[in-house]
Amino acid sequence: MILIDGKKAAAELREELKKEVIQLKSKYNTVPGLTVILIGELAPSKIYVKNKEKSAIEVGLKSEVIRYPETVDEKTVLNKINELNNDVNVSGILVQLPLPKHINKQKVIETILPSKDVDGFHPMNVGNLSSGYESSVPCTPLGCYLLIKKIEPNLNGKKAVVVGRSNLNGKPMTQLLLKENCTVTITHSKTKDLKGECLKGDIIIAAVGIPELVKGDWVKKDTIVIDVGINKTEKGIVGDVAFEEVSKVAKAITPVPGGVGPMTIACLLKNTIECFKRIQK
Ligand code: GUN
């Protein structure tokens, strides 16, 4: 069984990105810049944003965090996004989710210039990805995809089962796997015989937010299992996969924590660099 080391893969990716930033600096005399907008005081959001800032600086990007109190009005945020859209020093804009209820998430996402949308959440990027055109790709599925490709470079004809249908993970994950010629089944919490569906997968991506849903007898031998879940339980943080059981049958599996998580942030940096390069073109 291969334990997929997301920390190591992310560190390797950051090293590559660091080199690329040096090259870009010598070519354009400037480096890509990432601006994150953080609204409110949610602890997990604050931790994510701190990690993003630290990693951005580590690879040599310009990094800025704009903080607003929970009570900030929508107009202020939209005006700031428009200002950042027009700022040549800003290559990528990320508004940390979730947002307070009085701020319309869709409006916020649609205000970000698609070419600076490092999350790949703008409908233009979602559409381009599903049409197979160049686009920003959401960071978590992109990280999963890179981990899968490390284990199995040729995904032609593989059966992939995506558990979860969110805009953040399940749907973009499906698009990436389709591009690689996988046969993809999208399942979710209401799927009949989820176990039967999972048993058909050469690759399983669990991104449904149900602690330890995918069991040992749901997985056939030689399957690659990617666990996107981060669930707080009495026994601590667990994924959407019952790790102990599944690791006995799977060919390769990501741990939680230390699997997909570190790759998500590294992919955000990658996306920021990609946005910079597309703008320069
Ligand atoms: N909150 C949790 N994950 C994410 C993410 O990938 N992007 C944004 N913008 N907010 C998040």
C-alpha cells in the first residue's frame, strides 16, 4: 500500500513554483501577487488564510491580506474587488468562504475578474473547464488530480467514482478526470447502493463531508483512494474514508490530515502564477 504523502508532494510543488517565480521575475521584472480578502473572525478561515499567506511568501509571491469585520457591507467588498481587478500588481484574488449571510456569495464571485479568479469559481472559469478550454481550476480538485497522476500517470479508460457533487470539489474533479479519459460516476449522499458504485472504481475521490463513510468493503483491491474530507469528530479530525480499513485493501490512499490539504494551498500558488502568465500574454 502506498501512503500518498501530500505534505511532501506540496513541498516539491512549492520548490518548482519558487524556481518559476525567479524566472518570471527576471523576465518581467515583477512577481505574481496574491490578494486574499478575509471577512469576520471564523477560526478555520483565519488559519487557512495565515497558511496561504505564509506559503505565498515562501515561494516568492507578493502576498496581501485585506481584513474586514463581520459587519462590513457588501458594497464595500465589491468596490474593493473592483479596485483589485484594476490593480496591475494583483495577479490573483481570493475571497475566503464562507461569507457572512448578508453578503451575496454569487455576486462576490462574479465580481472577480475571471482572469484573476484563482479559485476557479467564476461561472466563466467553470464553463471553460467543463468545455475543456483553458481556465483556472479549483485548488482542491487540482491538488487531488496531481496526486492521482503521480501514482498513475495514464488514466485512460480508468473507472473513477467521485463521491460528492459540490461546485467546490465533486463537479470540477469530474471535469478533470473526464479530460483524462476516465469513465466517471458522480455519486452523492442520496445515491442508491453507494457501496456498489464505489466497488466499481479504480479511483475513488471522497468529497462528501460524511465522517468515514467509505468503508473497507466498499473498495476493491488496487484502487487509488483520495480523501478530501475534513470532519471534526469526538476522536479528532477524520476524513470521508475509514482510513484503517481502507488502507488494508487500497493500492494507494491519502491520509487526513497530510494528504489533500497541503496540496490545496500549493495549487493556489500555482493558480496565482498561471493567472499572472495569462495576463502577461
Ligand atoms: N474556504 C474553504 N475552502 C476554500 C477555498 O478553496 N476557497 C475559498 N475562497 N474559500 C474557501
